[in-house]
Amino acid sequence: MPEVEAIAAVRDFVEQGGSVLLVIAFVTAVMWTLIYERFWYFRTQHRKEVARVKALWQARADHSSWTAHQIRRMLISDVRLNLHRNLGPIQTVVKLCPMLGLLGTVTGMIEVFDVMAIAGSGNARGMAAGVSKATLPTMAGMVAALTGMLFSIQLSRFAVDESERVADGLDLGQE
């Protein structure tokens, strides 16, 4: 029955934090899907792409003409584009998470003010529920953003380093 207890704990957490937590959970799931896709690409497809580009370059007889230099630039550019694909959306979602947490803060504080307007400041239980709805989404948005930022930086660094490594691997011939 630990599964039932875990589901109940998640349900209670969402009830305490409000509906903004569901939006943060969805956005975080999208972010992690994009991050996983990039790791999968780097571990599998990128190696095939590098092998294809190197084979195309090595198959050329001419490595030193102006045309060869332009073809080399094009091959490196294709690799670079594939390496950086989906990094922009990941960074956007990372920046969106704290904003959604702030939205949860504002909606929770509105609930606190509604309780105060109706029942006065003597209803501590009603105000506590609103404060909970204000702080939990903030925490969830910040945690999602921090973890996403760590992986986003790592992915971006890998993309830059790897594109430079591929460029260095395509030797230019001497005239």
C-alpha cells in the first residue's frame, strides 16, 4: 500500500498548493522531456551524424579549395544546428518555472486577502491555507527552474564543445 500513500501525499500537496502546481508540474514534465531528448540525441544520433559528416568530408578529393572550405563550413553548421536544437525551448521553460511560481504566490495571497475581507484577521486557519497556496508553488517553481538550469547549462556547454571538436576533426588540406 505504499503506492496509495504516495498518491495521497501528492494529492494533499496539490490541494495545499493550489491549481498552479498542476501547471508547474505540466511545464516541468515538458522541460524534462526536452532535456531527455537532448541527452538521447547526444548519446545516439549525434555519433551517427559525426560519422556521416566525417565520411562525407573524407570522401572529397579536394580539401583546400574555396568550395571545399564552404562545404566544410556547411557540414560544421549542420552539426552545430543539430546540437543546439531544443536548447532554446529548454531555456525558455526554465525561465518560465519561477514565473509560474510567482503566479501561485499571487493567487495564494489573493485567497488570504479574500479570507481577511470575509472573516477578518481572526481566521488563522483560512489565512494559513492561502499562505500555503502562496508558498508551495513558489518553492515548486524554483526547484524546477534550478534543476532545469543545471542540465540546461550542461547541455549548452556540451553542444559548444562538441561542435568545436567536430570542426577540429575536419582537417583542411594545404595548397
